[in-house]
Amino acid sequence: MPAISPKPGSVARAGKPSGEQGIFGHFQLERDYYDHAGKEQGYSPADAALGLEVGYTRALAKLICLEGADDPTYLKAERHLAQTGGMTVSARQIQRVVQRVGGSAQRWQERERPPGQGDAPVL
């Protein structure tokens, strides 16, 4: 489980309420927020511990990535999420989530496996 403590040199801000989204709708979440030392951006250490990706729960982020990869355009993925699950996620947000999560997923798929740990035998 990721640590919920700030990175060294970070500057604390007051608790920041934000709107998050999951597969069952929107919810408010208030947590500590920090500024990166020397950068013009901030972060919340609790996001990693909660599994939030760009303001979406882990389950919704996975679904967004699945739809983004499955449909030929992000606009079609946006419509499909709205029609099948009533989830409102813009095509631009789908693209952002896919770009953020997709790189690490791609690296995981291309990782080298230790010798002898290949595909499972076929019965």
C-alpha cells in the first residue's frame, strides 16, 4: 500500500475538497493537498492510497481505459460509457486517463519474466 505522507520538501495547503467519480456516480472527498517543491503543480498523497487516477476510482479508470482501447475514437467511448452505464466522462478525459494509465500498463505487459514462468500449460 502506498504511503500517505507527503514527499520531502513539499508545502502543505489546507484540506482541498474535490469531486471524484466512480462507477456509481460522483462524490465529494476532502484530503490534504501539497505543492511540489519548485513546481507549479500539487498532489494529494491520499490519492495513490485510495487508488484514484485523475479523479476517478480504480474501477472506473479501468473501465475508461477498456472503452478507450476498445472503441475506434474517444468520442465513441464517451457515448458508450453514457449509454451502457450512465457514466458521463468526456472524450478528452478518456484520452487523459488512457495516456496516464496506458504507459505503465504497456510496460507491465512488456516486462521480462523470469525463466520458467511463461504461459500456463494447456490442458
